[in-house]
Amino acid sequence: MDKIYIAGLDEIPTRLSLRDDDELNLTVVVPPGYSGDIKLRLDIMRPDAKVDIAGLYLCPHSERVNVKTDVRHICGGSHSTQLFKGIVGGRAKVNFDGMIYVEKDAQKTEAYMENHTILLSKGASINTSPQLEIYADDVKCSHGASTGYLNEDEQFYMRSRGISEADAKRLQIISFISPVLSRLPEGTKNYVLAKLW
């Protein structure tokens, strides 16, 4: 089952339960200009279920965005991934609070979470807090986060080949967010690309 939500256009569910389906692919996009909370709790109630969550936040101005995910493995053998990527500029502020929770009886769980952000200005900020809460002892779980700026060496390389500075930055941004962009249908992808500055 594939689900795509765009903040400000779609009503994003705050709680989901995976009981009847074996697989869920969920993508959330926060477009420029949106400020608010994105809260998602997902309970995996089916053994051997697979959940793939991706998110994209584009905050170039003074947006205030709080992203909170809570993926709970209730049954064993289930698998989940979370990948959130963001571009934050201007004086925008983003908080990412991600949780992987594994019940005591949810042995053989595999769960992974990543949050990566590029800052476009000194006034922009990201506070990222990926967390694990694990009560089973036979699991594979990990989390990671990174924050940085656009690579100036890459920009220099592109500019030395006739690409303008603005286009070079845009290409870097598209490359960075492409793992999430590739999940979107063509119309939604074009909508997101049109919003890039």
C-alpha cells in the first residue's frame, strides 16, 4: 500500500495501525511556506510486515516545523525504515523527533531511522533527536542524523563548467533530496520541484 501526503494540502493521519497489510510505503512532503506539526504514530501489529516511511521538508524562509514520528514494533519479524531529508534556509527552524520502539516479544525486528538536513543560511536551524527504545534482545536497529551546508567544492566544479551559482545550488539540492523525490508520482514531483528556490 502506497500513501503520499503533502502538508497543507492533505490531512496527515496522526496514528496508523498496520494489521491487515503486509507492506506500507508512506511519504510525507512539507512544502515551502508551511508551518506546523507533523505527528505520526504507526503501530506494526502484523508479523513480518514491512514499513517504509520517507519525509521531505523544504523550509527556505521563516517556517516553524516540528516532525515527530513514533514507529512501534508490536510483533516480531517486522521491518521498518525511516528516511527524512530537509533543506532549511532563511530563519526557519525545524525539530525532528523520531522514535523506534520495539516490544519485548517483537524478536527478529529490523528497524532503521535516518534524518539528514542541509542548512542554507547561518540563521536556519535544525534540532534532531532520533531515539531507540528496545525491549527485545534479538533485533537489528539503528539511527543516524547529519546536518551540514552545501558543498562549495561541488559548486566550484559546476561553475567552472559554465553552470551559474544559482543552478549549481539547485542541482545540489535536487541531488540531496532525490531519494525522497524518486518516491513521488510525476505530478507531485513536479509540484515539489516548482517550489524549489
